[in-house]
Amino acid sequence: MKERKNTLVYKRQELIEGLSEEVVAIGIFDVLTPGGIKEATKKLVGNSPIETGYSLLKVHLIPNLIELNEKVKEKKVKVVPSDKVLPFLDARERALKEKNPYEILKANGYIKLGL
């Protein structure tokens, strides 16, 4: 029984390594690291029956990785304005609501006379 368990563990490890190396070699996941791809592969192989074929696992893995890649891209794209920019943006909003935005921006020190 122990030998059978070791064989199943070895087979899963082979599937994980083979699939992750093959998907990394494709090179379409520009944001994911090889470690991240291997973790997603490990999760998929761990949740699927041992009898699942290699090509079927690959068919399920690639869409999962595309979705994961997009999620990571979205997280990286979100830009948080710095503390230096926020006061200027607030002054700008107030200035746009007022009739004379120049005076408000000048009063806050964002516009200076350069003569």
C-alpha cells in the first residue's frame, strides 16, 4: 500500500513539473513567475483525479493561468496617488468648481509669479 501511495505521489509530481515547465516554455504569461505557474499547476493537479490525462490537465490549466495573469496585471495597474499629489488634486477640484481657478491655485502655492 505504501508503495502504491509513493507511486501516486511520484506521478503527481511528474505531472506538476511537466505541465509547469511546458506552460512556462510557451511564454505567454508575462506577469506570472515560474513559481506562480507551478503553484497553480500543483493546485489543479491536486484537485483532479489521478487518472486525468496530461492533455486534459493542460486544457484546464491554460485558461486558469490566463485568468490569474489578468488578475495580477489588474493589481499592478492600479495606481495609488501619492500624498504629494492629493492636495493638488483637491485644490484642482475646488478650482474647477469656482469661477476663477487661478486665484485658488495661487493661494495654495501651486502657481507662482515667475517674473
